[in-house]
Amino acid sequence: MSGPVADIGLIGLAVMGQNLILNMADHGFTVCAFNRTVSKVDHFLANEAKGKSIVGAKSTEEFVSKLKSPRRIMLLVQAGKPVDDWIETLLPLLEKGDIIIDGGNSHFPDSNRRTKYLASKGLHFVGSGVSGGEEGARYGPSLMPGGDEAAWPHIKDIFQSIAAKSDGEACCEWVGDEGAGHYVKMVHNGIEYGDMQLICEAYDIMKRGLGLSHKEMGDVFAKWNKGVLDSFLIEITRDIMYFTDDDGTPLVEKILDKAGQKGTGKWTAVNALDLGMPVTLIAEAVLARCLSGIKEERVKASTKLEFVGRANKFEGDKEQFLEDLEQALYASKIISYAQGFMLMQEAAKEYNWKLNKPSIALMWRGGCIIRSVFLKDITAAYRKNPDLENLLFDDFFNKAIHKAQPGWRDVVAKAALLGLPTPAFSTALSWFDGYRTKDLPANLLQAQRDYFGAHTFLVKPEYANEKYPEGKYIHVNWTGRGGNVSASTYQA
């Protein structure tokens, strides 16, 4: 078969690549499959792809020749240098207006660079987040495309056809310019870290705090999955609690408590620090994984550092406490998403992107790892008010957070009294209390900075006068001994 026959070509036949190709073929598109190890193409065509509208190629030249114009090429290869290598391999074979799509977990600055670089060659680059794991790729992932918007009309039909659907809407919409698609995927992964850490803390509280069996914990997660916490992660946690090994004991307890990470949560936390955004829950979730990593040291510490408290076991109404725990999890999750959207809002300003917030919540409603009923409420909040300053200012979430507060406070307090670590629950509550505080103790902090380093301060407008003019940086000689020269002011 010669000449252009394929609507899209895909390079990279690992499981995600294969599943996306099969998904595209199911939706009536002809796909050309290619892989650096060509034997993988033959194997794929002879097996999974047999009888479907999928063609293969033996060389990059043949691969490109089989694509209809404008050529749409999707890369599902390892992030980093392999993406750049493939771009350089393809460049001499492509024509103006052709499109290269990177569907890997690339860091957004790389996608910013690639968008500009390919535009200089007359080509369109798209960096797209793809979430949902193997099953999502096969039957409907969440897709978050960003980059050169001129490419969108040419890929929209394919992307929205293969994406997951939520209430009939495709969980795929154009996100924004340059690396915005990969940025949103990065924040998605950060929120995923937070959600998982919160669930782990709830499990630890039930197991060690309340002494529940795995069957009982599974029943709790099953119940939560019918309410406000209805989500993919709660559902799989229920299944994990019920899962027993061959000897009849819960398999989860045999798993070493050292968490792995691929770096996307860390990227989110680092970027939040770079932008000066208080995304505390994701940062704590990343640090909790780091703490789990020093297992040998923790084993040693467990023999040297004892719990000293006034009560070492839970006293009270377990049923009520489990309801409080559900509310604590719900409230902390609201905080995490509020922080995530604050970060995306700031990134849009910083990087000059137009980000579509209602669409982002919609993209996360189905297909992806953080999919949950809860995201419908976020979509509704941003559709009602696209300029919503903070998720907590929306009536629905405002009511929810106030209703959850008593139980949430009780859970964090009781966990502390029992010596159970709750980094994510606690930081969510601390952040909430800080965010709703009109006057924080940062006034003292500014005084300290001025005292030891002449870093200056501003006065509150209501106290402005001739001595302390409003908006003017002031240095005071706190001891009577120092000079009056101040350090230059700067934002770190």
C-alpha cells in the first residue's frame, strides 16, 4: 500500500502508544504505527492491530509518506532528549503546516521551547497531557492539548473522539499556548499526589487510630464512594482494602512503605515556589513520599523516639469520627484543588497564557486518575463565573467547607493527640486558617528582617503619616546603635 492513507501517525509502541492507536482505530481513523525497533511494529500488526484500520512502516521515510496532509504525528516516547531526537529526525521529512504532537509526560518549559522552535520552521507543535493509564488510553483518556493553536482544528476531531466522555462532553479541550497543556497535566499529577496522600492518611487513622480491620476499612471506602468523595482513587482504595493474598491476609500490609515518584509532583511544588504560590498540600504530599523513602532511618527512630501523650488510644464515638473523617478528607481535597487552580491562574499571568478554567475541570472529570464527581462542581463554579478568584468563594464550595470544618478540626486534633502523622490534612487546615486571616503575624517577620538586615517594611494604610508615608519602604534604627542605610528591596 503506497501513498498517504493515514489520518494520523503514532511513534512509540509501548502499552500507552498501542492502546491509543487501537482507540483511534475504533473511532474510525486510519493510523500509521511506527517504532524505532521495527520488529515491534510487525508484532503489533500481526496481533493486537490485526483486522483494524492500522498500517505500519519500516522506516521514518515510509512512515511520513503514509500520512495525509497536513501530517499529524504523535510521539509517545520517553520525555526529554528522545522527544528532541525524534523532532530532529522528522524535520527534514516534513512540510510547512505539518503537526508534531508530544503525548509524553514532558516538563512544560520543554514544550514552551519546542513550540517556538517548530514555529520557526513553519511547523505546528502540540504538547498534550494524556492521563488515565493503560485503560484510559484504550477506552477514553483525559487529553490536555496546548501549544500552537493553529494545529487545534486539524486534531480536534481525533482528540475529542477518543477522549473520555462526561455527561456527553469530551474530556478534552484546547488548554492554551506553548507548554500550557503539559503544565495542566503537571498540576493534575500534583493534585493526584495530594489526593493519594490524603487517602493514605485516612487509612492510617482508621487502621492505627480506630483499630479497624481491612474489611471494615473497605466498607468505609465503599460507603464514601457513594457520597461526595465518589472518585476513581477512593474506588481503587476500596478494592485494595478487600484484596487478600493467597494466605488470606491483606496484601497491602506486605508492601514495603517506601513510596516512589516520577517527579511531576515535585515539578508542581518547585513551580509553586518559583511563582510564590502557597500550594502547601501538594508540597507536603511530595515531602511525605520523601519521608517514606528514608525507611531505614525511620526504623531506627521508632526504637529511640517514643510517643508521649495523654491518651494513646481513641476514646469516643467511632461512627461519628468516621463521618468527621469523610468531611476532613472532602475539605482537604477542596483546599488542594483551590490551591491547584490558584497556581494555574498565576501561571497564566506569569507566562502570558489564556487558560480555560471550566474546560480544565471538565477535562479532569473523566478518563484521568483524579476523575471524580467533585469535578462537576468545579466545572459548574467556573462556568458560572470564569473570573472566580478562588474556588472557596463559590457558593457551593463555601457552604461545603463551612459544613466540614468542625469534623475536620476534630480529626486533625485527635490525630495529633494520638501521635498519628497527618501532613496533608494538617497543612490543608493550617492553610485555610491562614487564608481566612485578615492580619497574619508577617508584620513581626518584616520587623525582624528590618532589625537584622535593614530590609525595610511598609506601614498599613490606616497608620500612614508624614513619618511613615503610605507605599514607601521604611527602615528604622531599632537599637539606636545602627545606621540609617537600608538594604535594597527585592522579592526572592
